[in-house]
Amino acid sequence: MPRFLLTLTIVFVIAALLPAVTHAKEKKDDAKGELKLEDLFPEKSMFGPSARDTEFSADGRYAAYLYRPYNERRHGSDLWIYDFKTKKAERITDIGVMSKFQRSSRIVIEDRLKKNKKDAAKGKEEDKKSDEQEGSDDEEKEKNDAKKDEADKAEEKLQAEREIYLNVSDKDADDEYAPVYSGISSFQWHPTENHILLISEGDVYLINDLDKPEPVRLTKTDERESQVAFLPDGSGYTVRRDDAVLRFTFGEHLVEQLTPNLPPGENLSRYDISPDGKRMVLVSQTKGSPGGRTVDIIRYRDRFAKSDSVPRTVSDDEVKPQTIKVYLYEFDEAETEDADLIQIFEETIDEPRDIISSPRWSLDNEQVTFCFFDQENSEVQIRLATWPSEEEIAEATKKAKSERQKEFGKKMSEAKEKDKEDRTPGRRGPRGGSTAAPELLKIDAKTVYQFKHYGGPNTPRMVSPDFAGDNKSIVFISEQSGFRHVHLLDPLYESVRQLTNGRFEVYPIRFSDDHTQLFVLTTKESPAQRMVYVLDLEDGELTRLNKEEGNFSDVAVSNDGKRMIGNYVTFGELTELVAQNEKNQVTTITDSHPEEAKALVEVEPEFFEYENRHGHTIAGMMFKPKGWRKKDKHPLLIYVYGGPLGSRHSVNDGSYSSDGYFFQMYMARKHGYVTIVVDPRGQSGYGGLFEKSNYEQVGKPQVEDLVDGVKFMTENYNTDDERVAIYGWSFGGFQTQMCLYTEPDVFQVGMAGAGPTQWENYNSWYTTGTVGPSRKGKPDQEKYSLVPLAKNLKGKLLLVHGMEDTNVLFQDTMAVYRALLKAGKETNVELFLDPTGGHGLGGDVKRLGRMRKYEEFLLRTIGEGKTPKSK
């Protein structure tokens, strides 16, 4: 063959092979980047712990926070300091530092060193051959080591060990049976200096010098201290120990109990010390006998099944009444035994959602404010108490002594009568009482404002009145406008001015020191984002502080409002602690997550909104398949929760939940579904109308909004209205079933996890505020049960539940499953159970197993990707 013909033949062969080679490379690349459930739902969580309890020093230079790195996720958090001047973060405490004081810390260190030694011995055995070849170098090293001073060698050993136990291995991080380091539970800055009090394992420590931050132990007791706080002048501190609040003064031996002896049967609930440190307001509560009942759950862990009783209070159970009281008390007078206990409030709590807020002092130490919510009549009362004058105390004392004498005389008369009946002589009457008991005076706090609350069930807990800087006006949160906003009350005229307005919500962070400004988180920019603002309490001006857009949490702001620190997240990034200085420069402080986690959150969902049939705006977010085109029909997968969550909802910027992000993203990218997360009416965070929507019609508004959502998706994104699947967990599990039973032609497939299908059997605290009223002994909420509706099922339903669930009882799923079987729906329903799982499973069924089941069920019932052409 001529050379040119041979060359031409080779060229044609290469050209013919080239597409095949290229195609093979593309397939290899696709396989390399293929999404796998095993990567998205590993046994070990991909996410590390976030920082918490952020707080600024008085001078605003430092911010302290509690934090632990990813490899220490199994352990407690340590105290860290961020210096805004140097832009550096420093770990102040660690297991080595605390081991000087705590045996438990030393045990953890010993365990880590032992594991390291064992791993090192194993490595030496494997590398024995290599070590023998390099023996001459080791011998020389040994000779040099022998020349070192013994003290130096000991120090080197300590440093080497410290390096080992501070760098926690993966083996330790995943060893759930190994000892645990407690870490630091709380801390507080000195009011004027850069000193810090902290609590670890129930004992108090002091750090005086940030340049050499060595903790000094202040207490060592078997009892656990809590709520440690510097005295207003920094001369000492107070701490709670059981029912007593103790005062310690630095440099003095005297330890003082600040709390008075409360009347018999009362226990300290909460307290607040006046800004000058001389007075206290405290809340007491009587010990209530346990109400409710016990129910049995069955455990299948042993050879034979065993029942286990768990407490449960449902809506028709009697609520055992408890008495709640608020007192004022003055410390200075207590030193001369002349202190009076002044009762300013008394009320009976006899409904699951009766609430009293924590009382707060005015800056001039003269007034106290708090609120009480009475669930039965839906009324919020804002109370105000002024420290009584000498004349008021004298009058109250006179009345108290008269009442005490009457009571004493009554008891003496009763004792005399008993003595007459009993032949054994001896006085049985009262003997005057304890000299430590203060005189109990009663001067009622005035109700300066009251209003009916008709909004969401969670809002009354957020009212929390406190004083503005003028020591007269009272700042509180209310939903009277339809959304949670800040209001300013003038107690003198009992008039209220709303400071913030709009279809968004406001959540306080803290006041400035002079109480003229309030730092807040708001959803002003978007309901899916919470950002940081400062509110001027005089003119109501609301000014944004953060530079980056996204979601902020655990935020602290310096007193002048120029610096801030907090956790920040947005889609495409993971939650990290960030600091923003006075020049609006943002620094990321923490690095909390492994690299594989960062790679898995690169796909960002698309936010969208639609109007329901009533004109309300419904928020959602969506994942589309790769190469999505509107002309192609794709199946629709909906994730929903639908119930009140305090202030939270599901459509959030940077929310990387298993169901709402990872599985949704997976089904879109892997199997060609259009997937959406929807926040219908019923969710919190969108105003009172949304949060209260379930009351006496639980689940119905959500069904309407989700049906409207399916229509919106069909019209705007051409999704296949004959292949619609919905799923959710807990309230979302209930909502999923509600949709399939009441709109079976709209929702063809559902996966319902741990849904409370019999509301009369769920806990009364939740149901009486969310579902509807009930009477003692009358299971009125039975009318909201899904059991009678189950017969309407047409599509395919997967019921998922943990059989040891103590929150939503497994019997709920069994009840609805029986109803389905009785209705002849045995081919429509399937069970997927975790024999040892709780409310979130986690027993024999892990997250990966649940998602595998979901995937298989959807592909079997809905199918893959685009709608087949035959349709």
C-alpha cells in the first residue's frame, strides 16, 4: 500500500474512533460528578456546630462567643474571643486548660492519648521495615535527646501530648461511647473592664487578663451554679444555686443569699436584679401536682416486646392549677433584717398556654414591668409596679400585721380546742414563726395596658415588655397590626404608638446601654431572610446594619451600633460566624464544615411567590432539572410543613435541611423532577393571619394554598398535573395525608412521616393554641382526626413512623392505617417503620435509608423525569 494511502487510512480510523473516545470521557466525567444519596446523607453529619451566645465587651473591641470546631462536634464548646483591632480570633479555654480543675477533662485527655498511642504503635508495626533502614538516624537522635535537660524533655513531652489531645482525631470525633468534654456552658463580660465570668460543669471561673487568659476557679460545690452575672459595679458577682441567688464580693469572705425565704410551697422561677444591684424582682411558682395521664409505647428490642409508659397531657385532661406570684425585695434592708417581701402580682395558671414574662427594671431602679397572658380569654395584661413610698409600705405593713395576727389567733383557737379533746397536756399552737421570714406586704402592680390577642399562638410569649431610656415608656412586641412589631407604651396615658410597620416581622436582639435604641432582626427585605437593624425608639427610624444579604442568627451588636458579629448563611455558602467592623468590612471568623459539605451546597434554589385564591402571597423555593425547558412536562414534588414554628418557616435563604434542600435538589438533578418547598398559611413568620389559620380548621387553609400552588406550577412551569407528589414530616406528615384525603385528584402520591392524625391524642400545650378548644373529659378535638377521611384516598401513600416515638405516638399511624385497610385501600398504602426509632427515626432507619425508600417509592409511583411522549 502506498504511504499516502496508509496515512489516509490511519486518519480515517482515528476520526472514526474520536467520537467514541470523547463520548467515553464524557460518561466518565458524568459518573465522577454523579449525585449519590450516600454523599448527600452520610452517616456522619457533614455540618459542624455553629457559634453561639455572642456578646460584646463594654468597650466594643472584643466579642466573645462559645464554639467548637467540626472535629470536636461531640464535645462541649469553649470560650473564644474575636479582637476587632487585630481581626484575630483566639481560643481562651480548652480541654487542657480546664483539666487543671476537672477530673472529667483529664479522663478525656487520657482517652485521646491512649487512642493516639495505640494508633502510633499500629503505624510503627506497619512501617517496621522502613524504620530499620533509618535506624542510624534514630540512634543519633537518641544521643542528642540524652544530652537535653530533664526539665526540657518533660516540657517537650507535655507540649507533644497537648498537640495530640487538642487535635481531635476522626476516631475520637465519631466514638459516641468515649468520654465527653463538657466545655463552657455560659459566660458574661464585666460591665466596664475586659474581664469574663464563665460557668463550666456548674462551677464559676474568672478570667481577669485577656493577654494571659488563665481561668481562676471561684466555686467548687456539688450543687450546680447558673445565671452568673457581674454586679453592676463589677465588685463581685451573683449566681443562682437551686432556689437561692447568692452574692459574692471579690476580696471578701462573706457570701450573701439575696433571695428571701419564700412562703411555704413556693419555688423561685425567675428573677431580675435592679441596675444598681440593690433590689430584686422575682417570680415564684407553686409546685403543681402532675396532671395528664400515661400512655404505653411498645419496644421491640428484646426477645419479647415490652411496654413502656410515657407521660402525656392531652386537651381534655385537667390542668392542675398553679399559683404564680411576683415579688419585690430590697437587699440593703435585708442586712438589718428589716426587709419586706412585697407581693405585686398573684394569678392562677390553669390553662396550658397561660404565660408570664420575665420582669424588667427601669434604668432608675424604681419601676418594674411584666406581662401576663390569660389563654382562656385571650387577654394580654401589661403590668407596672413602682417601688412603694414609705407611706404605702407603712399602710401595707399595718394591713399585713393585722392579717398575720388574725391568722395566728385562728390557729391558737384551733390548738386550744384540740388540747381540750386530748388528755395529754402541752401547747400545740404556733410559736411565732421564723425570725428570718420577712413581712409579706401586698401592693398590686397596676395594669397599664391590656388587649385581646387574636393572632398566632406563639406571639404572647414574645411580648416581653421592657423600659425605654426615659424610664417611663415601655417597649413591647405585639401582633395587633397583623405582624409582630415593636410598640411604645405611655403608661401615664395608657396610649400606644406602633414604631415599626409593614408586612414583615421584628425580633429584638438587645437594647443599647441607655435604652434609646433597640437592635433587632427583621424580615423587612424578604420573609426568607433575617437581617440586622437598629431601631431608634424616639422617632421610630429603622436602619439596616449588615452589609451582606442573607440570614443572620446569634447576633451581637456593639453598644454604639458600629460593630456586629453573628452567624451568617446564604444559599451557596455554609453557616459561619462573621464580624463586621465600623468600616462595614466583613471577616469570616470560623471554618466549621468539611470540604465535602461545601461542595454539596453549590446548587441554589430559585425563590418564587404566588397568590392563593384569597389573594395572600405564598412563598416558595424551587429546584429545576438540568436543561429545563418550559415545553417539557416534568413531575412535581412538593415538600411542606405547614404548622406554626414560633418564628421559623421552611422557605429560608441558606436552609440546608435534609428534606427541604438535599432531597429536593437530588430529585431535580438526578431524576428530572421539578421540586418545590412551600410555606402555606399555618406557618409562622408571615404574620398572625398565617400562624392562626389552623384554629378550628386544622390543615384546611394549607390544602387550599397547596392546590393553588399546583395550579400555579402547571400554568407557569408546565409541570404535569397528573404526576404530583407531596411529602412532609410531623405536622407536614399530617398535612400530606390531609391533601391526599381531601384533594385526591390533585395529589396523586404522598409520603407522610410521623403525622399527628388524631389531634385529641397530641399534647395539650400545642393543640389548645393551634388546633382548637376542648373541655375537661370531652375529646372535642376528635372532630379534627384524619381517620374518617382516610377512605377518600385514591393515589399512593407511604406512611413512615418510628415505633418508639414519644412525641407523635405511633398509634396515630396505626389508626389511620387500619382505617385505610377497612376502606379497601390495601393496595394504595404502604408502611415504612423504624422499630427502634423516635420522632425523627434514627433507630434502625437512618436518614440515608429513609431517602432511599423515598426515591424508590417515587420512581415506582411517579416515574422518571419528563412526562412520557405517549401522554
